[in-house]
Amino acid sequence: PLVAPSKNGLPEKNLALISHGDKWRLKRGTVAPAPGWNKTGFDASGWESLPSGFGYGTDAEELKTIKTPLKDMRQNRYLSVFVRATFKIDDPADVSKLTLKVVYDDGFVAYLNGAEVGREALNGKPPAFNQGASATINNAQEKIIDLKAHLGKLKAGENILALQGHNANLSSSDFVLTPSLDAVLS
């Protein structure tokens, strides 16, 4: 972790709460997940535990972020995946900045402790599991979302970052969902 002086002269600490390649719980979108899947207290023990960087494709640049290939996504004809990861915060008041980075192709919705905190190319609240993204992306994009407005959603102890990723259509040549979460503590 890097340490730099803050505005008040005390050191700030950059902390990777969830990194690329960390284990997430994953449910393939063949049916809708149970209600509350994106909240703390939900039992996801029956979901697969896999390293983040989910997807498939043929472009070498896109494939760099993929640690869990989902080659069955196109073959088994499902449009979405649901992923969730836990992270711990000792004292939410210590968090001065929270940044979500998502490499994606074609769309996603992100939730922090069950509350939506970001989305790209998806309609509906929440989008249906069998709904396609509203845009087709040729090469994976990285979206950086400043979650400062959502710091009040953090809890002392265990927190949940959850995302649903959607492909535009069943014949899509690629899909990417690679999230990470960083904090600055003061």
C-alpha cells in the first residue's frame, strides 16, 4: 500500500479492497438469482467460487483481463452473469475515497450492499436476467466510477460488492466483466 500526506497532514493509505483475480461468487444467468443476491447476509455458498475476470472472446487485448473463461455462455445461450465479493472495512469513517473500476463488454449494473452505485448500457431496475445490454461494444471498455457519494452505504465489518454483467445478444462474439474496488483511508 502507498502512503501519501493528506490535506490535514496525516498519511493517507491506498488500499485495494477487491483486486483483479480475487475470488468471487458467480451465478450464470440461466435463471434469475434469488431476491437479495446483491446484499449482505445472502447465502451464496451454492454459487461457484472463481477468480474475477469473467468472459470469453477472441481479441487478445480483451482476453488479458479474463481469469475465468465463460466459453459456455454462448453455447448454453445465456445473456448474463451475477457476481459478488465481500470485503471488510474496520471503520467506514476512515474511508475518504472509494473507486470502482469495471472492464466490461457489453453492459453491467454495480451494487454496494444492495444499493445500485453504477451502470452502463442496461435498462430496468433491476434488469431482467434474460435481457440484453442496450449497446454492443466492439472492444472491452474500462469505466471508472467515483463512489464518494456512496460512502454512507459502507458498514463496519463485512460489505458486498455485486455486479450483474450482460451481453447484448446471444450471438455476441465476446463478453467481459472484470471489476475491482480501491479505497483511500485517512
